[in-house]
Amino acid sequence: MNITSRFQIFIASICLTVLNIALTSNATAQVISDFYWSNSYGRGVGTIPDLTCPSDKEGIAGLCYEPCKDGTKAEGTHCEDKGKGNKKDYERFGKGTAKKQVCQGDKEMDAGLCYQECRNGYNGVGPVCWGKTPNGYIKCGAGFAKNQSICATATTAMTTSTAVDLAFGMAAVSGVGSAPACAANKAKAVPAAQAKLGAKVVAEMLKNIFDVASVSYALAAAIDGPVRSLVEAQMTNNITPEKLKKITESLQSGIAQVQRSHAGKAWNSFEEAFAAKGAGSIGAQWADPFYAVRTITSFINTGISLGMMTQPCNPPVELANSMLSVVSAYTWPVYGQ
């Protein structure tokens, strides 16, 4: 299988899983992060509440009425004198009020339905219990950030990602790579790269764009396994220091292999751009593989986007490369209570 095919398979299989983790994972993060997804769990499908009357009223014909006075009995919506049987000798209950919705047992009402109460440390919103904001963080969308600046950076990356639009418009994938779409992608490649990495870094990448793109493809294949392991560990609630160490070592091993196979100008061009952004050496000992994946996929996405400016349109590669934006924007750890 060639590098392009492996790249396409890697992105197609991983990007939506990453999005799913962001919303549903129960994994406990073991690393310190600027941003966390909020831990959450489902609390079942909501049930319809019971309709009951307050204890001081009685239900008749779907409404609640004051009880009849002593010496009278209920007869429909009237109170009739007991024993007289005179239908004309009665008093009215008054205007009935609607029955109240009540959740039985340990359930609580939310938006008109009854749900199991959330465990300590969680707040319920419909069928999902979300983790409460940890100390030292602020609420940020579906997660927590250390401050407003970090929140803005994280959420901007998510909302401006071209892949987010593509993910919501999968039914229109056939339009990716069409002449208008291809021209639009090429026209915005440099501005988008500059917004993400800065003009200076992009200028360096463009000087040796063929080499940068070549390394980008190779790295996409090299990080396939580690990213899959990271996804699996989150989905199985198996994020441990030992697991993170193994994933980090696997990332470093794959990166080192690409470095050996692209030694010289190709690797140096990519490394220079990477270091210029302040990310440090690509082969550095990262304690947080989430950071490694976010950073590397961001560079891979940019490198391939710039490299494709002079190439014929290739719809599968365009779509797969756009999906890298999802990985780089959404690969954050989940905070667990």
C-alpha cells in the first residue's frame, strides 16, 4: 500500500472517532493540559413524568379540584348533598387546575422528562451528566480551559476548521475536488497557513515546499498506530501514565524512522518550520502525546495544503487532509472526576 493510500485510510478511520471521544469518553486524564474535554456519561433515555394532584386536592377528569365539603360528595365536577339524590341540590368545586408533572423515586426532571440523578461531581443536561468545572479552570464550551485566552484559541481552532464543515456535510463529499472547490482550497491555502502558523513560518515552508510536503505524507503514516492507540485508550478508559509513556515512545519511534528516511534537506526543512513555531524539536521527549498529535497533525495538514497548490486536484487526498484539521483541533484529553 502506498503512502497516500495509508494516509487516506488513517484519516478516514480516526477523525470521526476523535470527535466521538470529545463528546462521550469517560477516560480520566493523567496529564496537565491547558484544555480538557468535560468528562461525561449517559444517564438513560428520559421517561414521561407522572401527572398527579397536590395532596390537598383530588383529581377528576384530568384536572385537580378542591375536595368536597363535609356533608357532600363528589359527583362529576360538582359536590352533591349526601343521601338526598337531588341533582339540583349541589355546589360547584370551582375551577379545576392542571395536574403537576412529578418524577418518582431518585429521578429528576429536565426539559419535561425524568432522568436518573447524576453522581456527585456531575451536572445533568438532558440525557448526559457532565463533569463539574475543576479548580483552576473555567467552563469552555464542552470542556474546561485554564483561562479565556486558551478557551478562545481552542474553540477558534474547532469552529474555523474546514474539516468541521466537511464533517457536517458528508453527504456533499462528491463536491470536494470539483474545479470551484479545488480553486477555492488553493486560493486559501497560504492565508489559512499564515493564520495558523504565522507568516514567517509559512515563508520558510514555501521555500522548500516539496520537501515539507514529502515529510508531511510520511509523518501521517508514521503516527497512524500511536493515534489509534491513544483513541483506543480513551474509549476503554485506560489512560494511565504507563499507557501514555508507551504511546509517546511509539510516536517518537515513528518520527525517528521518518527522520532517517528523509535525512538531509527534506527533514531539515520540516524541522526548521516546526521549531520556528516554538514547538521545539519534533523528536523531543513529550510527556503529553495529545500535544504531540495536535501539533504534528497541524503541521502535516498545513504542509500538504501548501504542497497541493501546484498539484492537480485529488478529491480523496483533499478530503483526508481536511480531516487532519479535526484531529489537530479536537485531540485534547478528557478530564475525569
